[in-house]
Amino acid sequence: MTAIFRLDASIREAGSVTRAVANSLQEKLVSGLSSPSLTQRDIGLSPLPSTAWAGAIFGPHIPEAQRTPEQVQGIALAAELADELIAADAYIFALPFYNYGVSQHFKAYVDIVLADSRFPAGGASPIAGRPAQLVIARGGGYGPGSPRHGWDHGTAWYRRVLEDIWQLDVEIIECELTLADVTPAMEQLRGLAAENLAKAHEAAHRNGQFMAERLDAVPVLDLVAGAR
């Protein structure tokens, strides 16, 4: 069985581009696997408690009998989130871009995971080398020549966590100009926005298929290597 973990951080359900593109990827990935299982966590619509990080950080340094309810809950949640990541063979992270930076919900999620002793910042990652898909959507344009070039303070941090701290093998699907249809000042960009969205869904289908082929090939390759 191949275990897939998906994380959504958009605060929207209807109209969320990260959800829609991740759905395309997930559909292609799951349909291409011989024996898939899927675990999903939605931190955008069901945010993690604001007290969890402090509880997970300080709780382990307090005698168990003296821990506050927030510390007990924080430690338990950090372990639960870490367990979900460790149990998976591959990952889908659908992460929006808010106010020129990262989703606060994903930042809280990362802080809590890093409070678990199995995910020490700067230490060895228990999920190193596993494949991951990172789906990012940005409402405007932030490439060279655009008025907001250099204002993307989110993508690099997402990659730092997933690639450098957790050491995942990450492929990125990006979509820009997602607010063109609802922003009068971006009316002239709506055609380009539609092209961007179509390309994102195409990339999702392609990456999902490639990931499924890679994951289903792993047991075969392991058997061949073991027979040598």
C-alpha cells in the first residue's frame, strides 16, 4: 500500500486555486497507484489551536504531573502531526500566498511539527528523500518586470522548510494572477490568468502520473536490488 498525505492551507473552499489544482494532481496520482491510501489534513478550514505551539515547546520541560492542559494537548498534537508525516510515502502540500507571504496556518503547522523531537530543526529528517508536490497560487504577478517583482516572500520559505529542513524531493506547481477575474484593475490579464490556470492543471496531471509511476516502481526496484 502506498500512503499519500495531503495538506491544504487555503482559507477558502469554493474558489480556491490551490485546492482545485491539488485535486487534479491527487486524482491522477491515486488513480495511477495499484494500492493507494490517502490521509488529508485541512489547516485552512480547521486551523490548529493557537496555544498548541507554546504547549508543545514548553511542555516537555515540565514534569508530566505539572503540565497544563494546553501543554498536554500541544505535545499530543505535535506527535500526531509528526506521525502523519512519517507514515506517508509521498506528499501533496497545497499552500496559498497571502499578503506577500506564507499562510499563517502553515507557519503554525510547521512550528508545531518542529516541536516534536523527531523533527529537530537542523537535524536529520525522518522523511528525507521522499517525493512531494508543492502547489502554490498567487493572486497577482511577481515575476521579473512586474510591479510586484521581489514581493514574493512566501515561496522561498515554503521551499526552505520542505526541501532543506525536511529534505523532501519537491516538485513545484505554481499559478499566478488568480485574482484577475475578480479584480477590475487586472482585466487585461484575464486571458493570461486563464492560460496560467490551464498550465497548472496540466502540470498537476503530469506530475501526478510521474509520481504514481515512481512510487509504484519502488517496491519492484527494491526486490531487484535485494536479489543481487
